[in-house]
Amino acid sequence: MRAFVNRNARSVEEAVALAREATLAGRSVAFAAGGSDLLQLMKDHIPSRAEAGEPDVLVNLKGIAGLDRIESAGDGTLRIGGLVTLSALVGNALVRERFTALAEAAETVATPQIRNVGTVAGNVAQRPWCWYFRNGFPCFKAGGDRCFSAGGENQLHAIFGGGPSYIVHPSDLAPALVALGARFRVAGPERERVVSGGDFFVLPRQDALRENVLADADVLIGVDVPAPAAGTRSAYHKVMDREAWTHALASAAVVMVMDGDVCRSASIVLGGVAPIPWRVPEAEALLAGERVTAELAREVGTAAVAGARPLAKNAYKVPLTRRVVERTVLALAARA
Amino acid sequence: MEGRQRNGVAPVGTVPSEEPEAGPGASDLTRRDFLGGSTAALVAAGVAPSVGHDATAPTVVQQAVPAAPRTAIRLTVNGVEHAFEVEDRWTLNEFLRDHLMLTGTKLGCERGECGACTVLVDGSPVYSCSTLAVWMDGKSIRTVEGLERDGRVSALQQAFIEHNAPQCGFCTPGQLMAATALLERNARPTADEVRRALVGNLCRCSNYNAIVEAVLAASGSAASTGGGE
């Protein structure tokens, strides 16, 4: 790796100040949480931020006290610090019981070694794993002027929301968080702000350089997940091209508020198929006020992929996604 | 490069060496010393003539490279405390192998995919290629060199031997560390739990069944873990 300076931040304010100080001195900065993804990008000389170039300064966030906690607020809101590791999330009994989709999503990520260091913030804010981007092609995500997957090897790319870049959002936590109504807490040079799941992630057509609203000196310090309504159950189902240790070909986070065998409301967010966690409101609406039968679940699956626009080599993702949604809805309705 | 210069304060003899010290006779050369020496000879033979023959080559001016930033850290490796000034850019793997000379930990893909570099950081398996030494300040690291006690391999290592778990052996140190962490957390895992705990450790020889058998054979034995810290 190219030489750089590591600066250990002891507080969020210090982290933001160190980043600002370095930027003002004309040096490029990256925030480091777990570091697995960041170091990989650095070894490959791929900028973690296209405009910033390779980092001269790493601001290490791991020493910031309190950001590694999972807490339940008085109103039942789950407050998850940005530095909480995926392993800690998987092992948390409250998360498992009340925010099941989140625990199920976390345990599908990568390997134990990566979950032991990988953080909630880092998983949500990781860069795309498109093979063109990761192999140094000058694509939109790297600050270039085209998407090589559009007319190239696009087996793993987007069937929703693509253009001009066709990356898929790589995070498993992100669909689960959005389905559970999470809000993202962002600290930056200005005051701390809270961003809804719908606003946090940005499509390439809004900003091709970024996958989310985080600006250069912004830190994702945590996520707040509201207390689930009575009767809420949730699940995350991920399909990979092998049994473990890769990203989703297609996944679904499904949250249903049940009243007996009737679904009062549902939220369905897809992963692995769009540049952001992809919500499917038409499919959700079919479930509201209905008894969940095999036939309804099939219709929900069909509605979920109604807007799909596959590329030359990823049409398989359409029936795959349809079945992932159908099966997850049905399994969740049957779950005690 | 001053990379191979050891500047830690670990007392002499506390860093386990994998092979006996090389003596004066050629027959005492270790494999590592031999390979290191012959590589240097090949490089010299390959590079020197081409420089001499190419009269049009521009003179290469050795530019002064600014020293890479360094930071002083303290950490424990296999129970031994070290104070060390590390380059900020060193990975933990680089630090262990090239500076503490603990070459039992391997470097495979160097991109967090294969698991050969797995070590335990405060008891949890971590890819040493994908974290920085400078982030290990205050941490306790265990490597495969730390598994044996009083010159005896751990029960897990013994089970690996008895079940032929290593074929080429390159992934073995990483497999051992991931399995050690599993057995410390769960003394009697099921085969499926073993497979899930080792999912981040690839075996190019594809000897997975024997590895799982070895871990199961060692499970339930307190000595299998090589003790804690």
C-alpha cells in the first residue's frame, strides 16, 4: 500500500475535525471502521471516494467510545452504533427476537473473520462490488464516464433502477434496515442529522459517484430502528451462487404486521437487484388487510418484479427475485 | 528497506522461531534461509546483465523517498508483550511475518478471501491481511505459534495430524486458528457448526471433510484449544 498517516479519533467531533483539517491541507481522507473493504480498495489503488483519490490520511473511528453499543431507547427504538460489529449484531438476543430480519441479514454477510471486524456503518456504506469497478475500470463509480457492465458482463447487475450505472447495492443489512423503517444518523461538519432509509441511498441517476448521501466529512454514526408494532415479524432471505461467502444474487427483506392470519401491513425491500435497497410498494399493497395464502404470495412475487428491466445477461434474476419474495412472504406468514 | 530490522523490545528468545538457528556448516541451512538466499541470487543474475547491455537506458536517479509514517504501539502476541514502532501502512500480517518473524501465519490472497492469514485478535478470528498493525494497539494476538504448550501441540493440532487434515498444509494455520476460536466458544460443536465457523477458510486441496472430522475429534477436549490468555 501507498504510505499514509493513521489518525485515531477519540470522538465523533474529533473524527470530523481531523478529516476537515486534512482536507484543508490538501490531503485526501478516508474514515476507517472495520477496514476490510477500505484496505482492499487501497491495495488495489481504487479510490474509496472517486473525487478524493487514494487516502493520504486514515481517520480511525474504532477508538470512539459508545459507537459500538446496541441500546433500546425508552420508546423501544433500537439504537445501533455505527461501530457495532456484524458478529455483535448476530449475537444480540433483542435484535434476534424483535428485529429478526436484521439478525438474519447480518449472519449472511461474508465470513466470521469479516463479521468480527466489519461494522454496521461499514457494511451499509461499502462501495459496490461490480467486477469492473473493483478491477480498476474507469467507470462512473470511479469518476469515469461510462458503465462497462451495461454492454458487458452484466450477469450480477441491476434489474431495477439502473442507469447510467448498473451496480447493485452490495449490503445485506441495508434492505433489512430499510424494511424495518430505520433512520440513519449522520455526523458532519454541520450539525448531526437523521436521514430516512428512503433518502439515505441514492440512485446513479441522482449521483453516479455515490451510493448514499454521505459527503466527504460525514460519518454514519448509527442507525435507529423504530419499535415494531405488535404482531410484527420479519425475515431476510438471500440467494447466492454458492452457499456462503458472497453477495446476494437476489435477496428480500420482508416485514409483516400480522393480526392472526391476516397481514395488516407489509414492507418488502429487495437486495442484490438494484443500485439501492429496492422497495416494491405495489407488492406490499397486495398484502394489506389480506389473509396470506399461497396464491396471494405468488401474486405478491409477481408484483414485486413487474417493473424489472433486465440487461442482456441477467434475466434469470427476474424469476429468481419473484420466487424469493413469494417464498419469504409465505414462510413469514407461517412462522409462529 | 529496513523492513527486516527488528526494533521491538521483546526479550531475545521470546519470539518463537520455527526452525533451529542456522549454524556455520552448509548442512545446517534451514529451508527458509536457503530459499531466501537463492532468490536473492536469481534476482541479481537476472537484473545485472540487462542493465549493463542497455546502453541507451536513461540513468535512473534514486529519488529520496520520504519515510512512511510510523506509530508506536504495544500489543501482546502469544502472551509476549511487544512495544514496536510500526509503519501505519503495515497490515497485521506483514507485522507478524516480516517483523516479528512469526511466519507460521500464512499470506494467501491478501484480499480477505482465503483465510490462510487468520489469527485471533482478543479471541476472535480475524484476517490479518485485512487489518492494520497500527490498529492493534492494546490488543492480544494469537497465532499458530501460540497453540503449543510446553513443546506439545494442542489436541486440535494433534487431531489435524491424525485425520490428515493438512494436505499441502498452506491453509492449516488459518484453519487451526478459526477452529480454536470455535472450540473455545463451543466445546462440542455439530458438524454443521464446524462448517459454518470455517466457511471463511478455503482449502485449495479441498480437504474439507478431513478438516471437519479433525475438529469434531478434538471437540470436547479442554486441551484442544491450546489454553487461553
